[in-house]
Amino acid sequence: MFSRIFWGILGIIVGFLMIYKNVSLVSFTGKNSWAEKFLGPGGTFTFYKIIGILVIVVAFLYLTGGLNNIITSIQYLWF
């Protein structure tokens, strides 16, 4: 239980930092050519913001136990 809370809150913080500090992240990692091509000029910044939002959503689902329910539902569809 403690590890779920720890990793969930850590994921939310990392996702928030990806959104809030995306200029620093892009200057550290460089521009992403795929994102620039398909998302237009400044697409790298948009790409990192989208990834940050996804990290927050997945971390929140993990924190609340919803991710386990989703994975279990998908598993029942396949097997």
C-alpha cells in the first residue's frame, strides 16, 4: 500500500514537472524530429506536455487502483 502511494505521487510529480518545465526538458534532450514533423512548429513542447498528462493520468490510476481494474478487464478480453 505504501509503495503504491509513493510511486503514484512520484508519477504525478514527474508528470507535472514535464508539463511545467518543458522548456528545460527540451533544452536538455533536444528537439524531437517526429513531433516537429507531425505536430508542427513547437511540436516537441506539445509532445512533452501530452506525455506529461499521460504520466499523470496513469500515476493517478495506479494510486487509486484503477489501473489494476483496467488491466484485468483487458486481460479478460484476451483470455
